[in-house]
Amino acid sequence: MSYAVWHWVYQTKPHSQYTLPYTAQSPISRKTREFNTVNDIWEEIATIEDSDKYSIGQQLYHLLPLFANPNYVISDAHFNTINEYFYVTDYNIPLGKTLDDTDAHKLSQFNIIKNEMAIATQHKADKNGRSKS
């Protein structure tokens, strides 16, 4: 979900440079490795997640295209959830009748979207020379 938010903010176009199976250089270890399944991509993402001070969305926005086709890790469901987040926040639509009735997974996804959206939009503003701070 984190990568999908950055992808949404920057409106990047996914590429199809890598089609499974393939060999690519790990952006963390700098070693060439084989990617035979989508699980291999997720294993590399796990090493990225443990490696840096930046948000996972920002890291993946910059590093994922270096070793994988982004279409292997994002789907229309991610963008539907981002759109749903904006409907809920913009129009004050409740996710459930009570907090106990609200889907915990959905709350977790909305929290990720909120946090990554703030970081990504600030990064974009800084990059374009229009920092809010």
C-alpha cells in the first residue's frame, strides 16, 4: 500500500522491463540475483524495509523500478482503497457504526495512506521548491 500511495502522488507509469523470471541487481546488497517468482520480489522488499530511515513507500518509489516491475506489487485494489480513503475523509463518511464495528484491516490501510500521503506530498513540494515548512 505504501508504494501505491507514492505511485499515486507522482502519477508514475509502471514499466514492464522485468518479466519473471529474470536477473537483476539488488539495490541493497548490489549483488545480482535471480527473481523467479513474486515471492522473490517480496523478499527483496523485506530487505529494503529493514535498511533505511525513510518510509517504506519512499524507499520503494525510488528502488523498486531498479529491480522489479511495479505491477507485480501494486494492483487496482490499492488504488481503490486510496480513492475510498479520500471519499471517507473528504465527505466525512464513517467506516463503521462504531469503532468496534470498523474493519481493523481497513483502519490499518487508511493509517498507512494518511502517513505516506503526508510524506509523499511534502517530498513533492520540497522537490518542486515549494516547501510548506
